[in-house]
Amino acid sequence: MANHSLALRHQFDDVEQQKDASTFGMWIFLATEVLFFGGMFCCYTVYRSAYPAAFGHASNHLDLILGAVSTAVLIFSSFTMACAVNSASTGARNALVAFLGITILFAAAFLVIEMSEWRMLYKEGLMPGFNFTYKEFDPGHVQLFFCMYFAMTGLHASHVTIGIGILAIMAFRAWRGAFGPDYFTPIEISGLYWHFVDLVWIFLFPLYYLIARHLQG
Amino acid sequence: MITATVETRDNYLNHEYGVKSWLLTKDHKRIGLLYLAAITFFFFLGGIFATVIRLELLTPPGDLVSAQTYNKLFTLHGVIMVFLFLIPSIPATLGNFLVPLMIGCKDLAFPKINLLSWYIFMAGGACVLYAMLQGGVDTGWTFYVPFSTSYANTYVILTGVGIFISGFASILTGLNFIVTIHRMRAPGLTWFRLPLFIWSMYATSLIQVLGTPVIAVTILLVAVERGFHLGIFDPALGGDPVLFQHLFWFYSHPAVYIMVLPGMGIISEIVSVFTRKKVFGYRFVAFSSVAIAVLGFLVWGHHMFVASQSVYASLVFSFLSFFVAVPSAIKVFNWTATLYKGSISYDTPMLYAFGFIGLFTIGGLTGTFLATLGFDVHVTDTYFVVAHFHYIMVGGTLMAYLGGMHYWWPKMTGRMYPEGWAKLSALVVFLGFNLTFFPQFIMGYLGMPRRYHAYPEEFQVYHVLSTAGASVLAVGYLIPAIYFVWSLRFGKIAPDNPWNASGLEWQTTSPPPPENFEITPVVTYEAYDYSILEEMKVG
């Protein structure tokens, strides 16, 4: 089984073509992901420009510290993912497994932080559909803000969860010795996916947490 | 003698036997046939809904079914025909079968993902069927909010989830094609030696990959809003229902080109072979496919001329909609120019191609009527629109699909279809189609609104004509269904290249071996170069 993945699959002429096709396929998949999130970013943009005041008020109910910490955690996991790809290319098996493990841990930490933020919002009555009791400034459009917030961070969190699953499979296969310096395409394209997931958060964080900070004071 | 060798030859159909060998196959040719079986089922299911709709409309009062049932009928007809038949029709069946054969490789780049896409499609289809059996859905295939999110009492979420899931099958097919066409062409097969079918599949795949995620996320938001009573598109909470329409049509207009571009590719192949000429202006036809894919993303606003869109936005969308007619017209003119001084033979695929060119022209020209702001305001939501898009989708895509099925049937099955019956059915389909849908242009222009189950008496004559045509059309579709199945057992054994075509798919055996080609072909000539066939015979 371990040697199976080294083999050239029958539809390809050579290893180079196989690797090329897999990487290219992943980039195209990421293009579909950009448009997948793009639909929601489009909604956000339309509503934010229509109701800037309500979005500003709502934004200040989010916990900047939690948001910043989770951003840092996620960026660090991207770094360890890059280290994992590098270890794979040099054939350092133990380092590869270790870096994948750390990446998974940080991804899980991100989810824990996000869940605590959601829990907090639920308790404050800012979770539309479940517990929404906000009555202060323009409650209708504040609710719209939180609908978009939960839809977008929820979609992102589902991607993080899928990412953890993929990385766990990769770590298991790496531990079994499936990869070497001549074959680590799965690690590389999992890395592409993981960096993409991070990148989405890099847009979500300022759009939800930072953009109205100046209104607070 | 020939029969004996064909019978014993190893091919993708007799290489393995048993249900398991089909359900776990990674062979693009078998997956194409799996899709064929699935979409044929959905086509006839959607056809049954259309039949009941036409029967209801035979008489002015709403007497056969209730208004609510009628709403469900046209919704299910639309949902099934658009998402479960037309979108996968040509790409997932003929495309799956032909793309690797035409570019001279052993399989698609990702065979497992290809099989996965079929299972995803079936899961999506099963959701829609389950919703149908539970009691259906009545929002129309467009799922406009706030009706779909707040008022409809039918299975909106379940149907939406079905469409969401089947969308991923479409994305994966497109992704597979793009990578395969980029990376796996046979030696010497440069971009400008590719058959035009491949160009059109490439353009189609671009739309599938870039458009489908947007409808997926839009349907997801509708389902979430309905399920958790959120307010994303709900005007009561400041949400914007028109935003939903923007997102919906951003996919659903380009989706029209997912349906018709592969058809155009088939017509290019057929017109060339049955005139024995290169397609006139090859590069223009090739690039017009890409141009349609790109411009198709910029015209969605023409669905919203009366939906509170600003008049300036409407002007721009109107202009761009006219613009997309240019590459479409390039194709029609170039096919016509290819016919000029060609030695034309009138086999069944060519009859369908003639049907396509004529009907697509009518559908396309009435599209420019609808792109005209003043005229569109007059006929919005009337049968004029219904007739227009059926001319494109049924008169265009379905004619091309049937033409392609006849053209490649010998390659797919190793059997010829009965030519006489096939010609008859092509004629019946053409007549039945026009009788069904041409009267709808007139009644739409006179003011008959779409989606009504009862109507004033002065429209009855058109509805009677239309229903009569629909029954002729149904016969036209049943005849091929019967003789295709018949030919599997009793059809003449097909030669490897029955049409004397020059494409790579004809240089391998009929049906092809599991690996497509015994030796990877090397291409030294342009597409549709029929002189090369003479050289091959001499050589």
C-alpha cells in the first residue's frame, strides 16, 4: 500500500505530468473556492456599504483580542504547513509528521477560540436564529451583520474542519512512509488548500473585527 | 469475417462484466454511460411533468390540476430539466466519453474524481427525487426570495440541497476537463489542432468551475435563512431580495452557455464531417466559444430589467447582451460558410445539425429582442420568454445532443442505429418542436403570462397547437429511445470510422479498448483535414 502511491497512475505518461496535473487541478479547485466565498463577500460588501453605521456598531461587539489571537494562531499554522512541505521535499519523515501534527493542533486551537467567541455572542444575545435580543442601535441591520458573520465564519470553520481531516490523513500516510523527496504531491496540494483557508481568514478578520474600530472612541 | 474479429476484440464494454465492474469503474467511457443512463431517466421524468403541464393548458380553466399542483409541476419540470438533465447532458455523457479520445490520452486526469462526480450527481438527484415524493416544491426553478425563504410551504431546503450537491458534480467534471485538456494532449496536438468540440468543452468547463460555486453559496444562504429564520435576503431585516437575484443570475445566465456551448461544439464536428470540409474560420469559431464563456458572465442583469435595477445598469446589461450575440453569430455564419460548396450528405446527425442551426438562430435572435429594454418590459414573464429559452435549450442543446448521440453511437456501442427510423425521428422532433413552441412566441407577445394554470379563452387556440406539438415531440423522443436500445442487440456492427472522420476518436476501434489507444497517437495535421485520411489509406 505504501508503495502504491509512488507508482505512476495509468492515465499519465510520466511522473512529471502526473504531478503537474495534480497541482494544476488544485489551483483550479481553489479558483472555485474563491468564487464560493466570493458570493458571500459580495453580500457583505453590499450590506456594509448600505448600512455602515449599523455594521460599525455591531462590529464593536466582537472580541478583538480573541480575533487577533486566532489570526496569529492561523498564520503560525500556515508557517508550520510550509515547513511540512519543505520537510517532505527533503525526505525528512519525522519532521514532516511533526510539522503536520503541529499544524493540526493550531487548527484545532483556532476552532476552540472561534467556538468560545460564538458562545460569548450567544450569551450576549447576538446570535440570530437562536438567541437574538439586541435592542440598541438599528437592531434589524445589526442582526443582518451577525447573520453574515455567522454564515461566513461558519463556512470558513467548516473549511478548517475539513482541512484538519485532510491533514490528519496526510500525517497518517506520512507516518506510514508514503512520501519521499520524489513523491510528495499530496502534501504539497494539501498545503495549497491550507494556505487558502488561512488567506480567507486574513480577509475575514479585518472586515469583521477591525474595520469599525475608529468608531468606538 | 469482420464481424468475427469485432466480436472477439477486447473493448471497454466486454473487458469486465458485472454490476460491480460498472459501479466501481474509473474508465471515463463507462462513467459517460453511467451518466447517460441517469440523465435519460431524469429527461423522461422532466418530460412527464411537461406532459401534465401541456394537458392542463389544453383548456382555459384550471380543471385538470389545482393551482398549487401546477406550481409544483412547472417547478419540478424546470429543476429536473435544468439541473439534472441539461447541465450534465452533453459534458457528462458525450464529453466524458470523448474528451480523452479526442485528445489522444488514456483517461481523464483524475478518474477517481470523475467517478466521484457521478455519485455526487446521483446523491443530488436523489435529494430532489425525495423532495418530489414528499410533496414537491412550488417556488419555480429560480427560488426567488422572499417567497422561497418565508412563504413557500413546500420542500425548498431539500430541493436546494439536492441542487447544491449536484453542483459539485458539475464543478468536478469541469475541473477534470480543464486539467486534462491543458496537460494531457497527445504529442503534436497543439491548441489549434484541437477539434472544436474540445474548445467548446473547455469554455464550458470554465463556466462550470467559476459559476457553479456562486449558485451553490446562494442556495446555501437561502437554505440557512429558511432553516434558521435568519434575515440575509429578508427585506424585513434590511436584507435585499434583489441581491439574491443578482447572485442567482450570475450563475444561471452563464449556465445557459453551459448548456448550449457543448451543443455548438457537436455541430462544428458534424457540419465538418458531413460537408467534407474544414470548418470555415477555425480560429474564429474556437475563440468565439471562449468569448461566449467570458461575455456570458457579464450579462446577468438582463433578467432583472423590471426588478428595480437602475436604468443605467439596465442600459449596460442590455448593451452587453447584444454583444454576446456577436460570437454566437460568428458560429452560425461560419457553419453556413462551411456548407458552401461542401459535398453535403444528409445522414441523421446532419439533419439534427440543420435543425440546430435554424432553431438556435431563432432562439438567439429572439434573445436580442429580449435584450432590448423597451421590448423586454412588454414581454417580461410572458410565454415569449418561455418560447425563447426553449428554442435555445430544446431546439439548440437537445437537438445537438441527439445529433451527437447518433454521430458517436457507433463509437460508443459498436453498433449502428437504424438510419431510416433515425431520419424519421429527426423530422418528427423538428416538426413537433416548432409546433409546440412557435405558437408560444405569438401568445406571449399578445400577453399570455407564464406560470399561469388558467387563462382567457382567446389564448386557447395557441395552447391547443402547443399541446398538439408537444405530443408529436414526445413521439419524436420515444422513437430514438426505442431504436437505440434495439440497436444494442440488433444493430449492424459498426466499422471503426463509419463517417470517414479525421478525429482521433475514429482512429481507434469501435468500441474503443479500455486504454483507448494501443499506441499513443502522434498528431501532425490540423483538425478536419480529410486529405490525411487518403494519405493514411495509401500509406
